[in-house]
Amino acid sequence: MARLNAAYLQAHQLSHSFGPNEILREIDFRLDQGKVVSVVGPSGGGKTTLLHLCAGLLDITEGNVENSFKSFAFAFQDPRLLPWQTALDNIAFGLKAKGIAKQQREQLAVAISAEFGLEGDDLTKFPKDLSGGMRQRVSFARALVLQPELLFLDEPFSALDIGLKQELQQILIQQITQKKLSILFITHDLMEAVRLSDQILLLAADPGRIVHTFTIDTPIDKRSEQFVYDETAKLLTQPKIIETFELTMNLTSTLNRDKQT
Amino acid sequence: MNAFFNIIKSFPRYLWSGWGAIASIFLFIALWEFGHQIYGDLILPAPKETFLRLVNMLLHEGMWQEMQITIRRALWGFFISALLGSALGLLAGLFATASMMSRPIVTILMGMPPIAWIVLAMIWFGMGDTTVIFTVVVASFPIVFIGALQGTRTLENNLKEMADSFQTPALMKITDIYFPHVFSYVFPAWIAALGMSWKIVVMAELLSTSDGLGAALAVTRGQLDTAGALALVMMLVGSLLLIEYLLMEPIKREVEQWRD
């Protein structure tokens, strides 16, 4: 059944305002099953609002979102763990919300924690005793233990250092390829977007609108570091990107010179 | 339930950890003895004599009953203020206007010296239980109220949003998010209020009743019975220490181990 009509998420003419402030204007995009679409743009450009509208955390006032994915989960910029619950209970939070019995949800949580490099000892710790990277892993495990068809990511790597970022991204790439996970990914980091997505939507600010769409055809698990650097450098010379991120002329001219040599 | 068993299980180890505290108390008693040797019986009776006096008071002078009266009053006052303070504080915390309006009132309540309340209460209620309990309540209520108010005001939107993203049912939001958070503010406030109740009850009794430890303290002052006064103080402090360290602290350790 799922094979016959693959699930998708589609936004039609989606606009949103907070009071007099227009945040998003006429957004259109489509996310197909098994694909990763990232929304890239400067901070404060309405990216999070867009994500919340798609996830149903905010009420849609104009336009509409069609979502035929059966299940979804969320990972935030900060881990948002419950400080009074152990790592294990935090991972099992979404399962508990679904009404799954204690024993079963603990089994599932233990099983997934291994994939995220969390060991027996870590699971009984409270979030205060875990490092920042560990906490973000717990947050990812909490989302992925639900085996969602669609994952919403709201800049989940931005607070991590380079090493942790890479580790967690590798884990995520594994999950994408093994489980055919679909992801709507919000980020302000172009390189992250190039590494993880099939399609990059460029969201300009004031009001938030999609000004360009980039597609990357190379499969996600086949992208080398060099490929990611090159693609990112190429994107940085695109006039739309320069305009949207308000890159200084100095930087652009340097990049142009590099390209020519 | 699980928490209850954990408390019982870790209780022996907790008691064992009390040796340090006991050593420090003995050091204090040694200093007391030293003071006694310098100043003599009238100013500072010997610790031994005070202990004997304490035992004698409890066994033969009917002080056991007086102590029960005092503790009963303190506990009543504490329970009423804990109940009222928690309920009203939670309610006020839910509404921005209510929490804004209650702030100055609580500041007034906190700022008003308990001794002034005792005078007013004596005029309003005469001499007896009501006056004492009333004073205890007005003195401890603001502490609990502020704790509960802050507990509800500081609920993080982030966690609520996280719970929404997992389509968490309302009941689970209460048990897993709201309750643990609010409790972490209310419980320490209860402990502070309990300590406050113990102090205020004696003061109120000293001025406004003819029974209880406070009244007995007034009698020892009249008779210049320093050993008696010290023995009464020991009863009070001792009973508070027992309640706080044998009951409240083990609970606190269990429910707050997630804290930094």
C-alpha cells in the first residue's frame, strides 16, 4: 500500500503572520518519501515557523499543507530533555506518549540507544550528567525510536562542536539510507545542507519566501568530504545565495578568484 | 511507589553518613561545656545538667504533653499554609494578572514582622490555639505561595513544545512535565515553611498561651531557670532536626537527584 502511493508532504501557498509581522509568504514545496529537503536561510528568516506549520505545532492561517506521512517526530536545536528523567526514560518519552507498555518501550529504547553509541551506564544517568553531545544523541534517539516516516529537524547540530556534529550526522546518514527516512531539515549552515539533503530550498527573510531551489543528485551516502566542500563553494558563488545571506563583496570576489584559478 | 522503596533502601546508608554531623554536634557540646566552666551555672549550665533536666522534664514534669501540644499546633499551621500556599500559588501562577497582583501582597505579608501578627491575632482571637495557628499560617504561607507561584511561572515553553511534537496526552503532560517541575519548587518551600512554623509557634505560645513549650519557656524565664530554658530549646530543635533529617531530607534526596 505504502509502496503504491508513496507518502509526501506538500505546502501550497503557505503564508503566515504574527500580528502585523509577515513571517512567511506563499511558500510552495514538496517533500517525497525517502528524500531529505533542507530549508536554508539567515537566522530570523521564518525557518522555524515554516517547520512548525508543517508539523502542526502552529495553526495554519493561509494556504495549506498536505501531509500523507503516517508518523513524524521532531528533534530540536537544544535537546529539550526532561531533566527529572533518566536518559532511558527520555528516549522512551515518545513511546510512552503513544501508550506503549513500560517493558516494551524500554526494550525499544535500549535497542536504539546502541545505534546512537549510548551504553548501559549512560542510560541510567540524568541529563545533567551527560555531555552536550550525548544529550543531543538522546534527543535523536527519542525521535527515531518511534520509527517515524518523517523527521523534522530544527538546526539540531548548531550547538555541537565539529567532531560531535560529524559523528551525529554520520549516524543520521545511516538511518536515512537504511530506513528510507524522509526529513525536513532546517539549518543556516550551507555545508550541513549540502551534506545531508537531496534538495535545498533557499529561504530569504522579510518576509520569508523561497527564492531558489537547488537539487543535489549524488546519493547522500556517496558524498565525500571533498564533494561537500566543492558543492558548498559552488553554492556560495550563486548570486541568490550571496543576496540572501548578505555576503560581503569581499568574500564573494575571493571565491570567484579561487574558482577561476 | 518505586520512590518509596528507594527511600527505604537507601535509608541505612543515609543514616551511616550522619557520623560527620554527630561529630560536629559533639564538638559544639564541648564548646558549651567550656563556656559553662568560664561563666558558671546561672549563665550557662553544664550540658550534662541540661540533659538530665531535659529527661526529667519529659518524664516527670509533664513536658511530654506540652511538647505534643506545641508540635500539634506547629503541624496544623504548617499543613494549612502548605495547602493554601500551594493551591493559591499554583492558581496565581496560571494567570499573568493574578501573579502580578499577588506579588506586592506577598511582599507585604513577608515584610510584616510575626510579632505584629501575634498582637493582632491576640486581639482578634483571644488567647489560645487559634491565635498560635493563625500566626504560624500567616508567617509560613507566603514562603509556600512564592514557591508554587515560581514553579508555575517558570514552566518552560520549550518542554511544552517538545511534548506537543510527540502528541503527548494531557494527563501525561501533567504527570511527566508539569508536576515534576512544580514539585521541584514547592517541596523546598515546604521544608522552609516547616522550619518557620517551628520557630513561630514558640514565639506565639510564649506571648499568647498558657500551655505548650512556649508558655513553659515563659515560666523558666520568670524563675531564672536557665537549665530549664536550655532544655526546652533542645526539645524544640531536637524535634525539628528529627523531622527534617529523618523524614524530609531522605525524601528530598530521592526526588531531587536529577538536580545539579
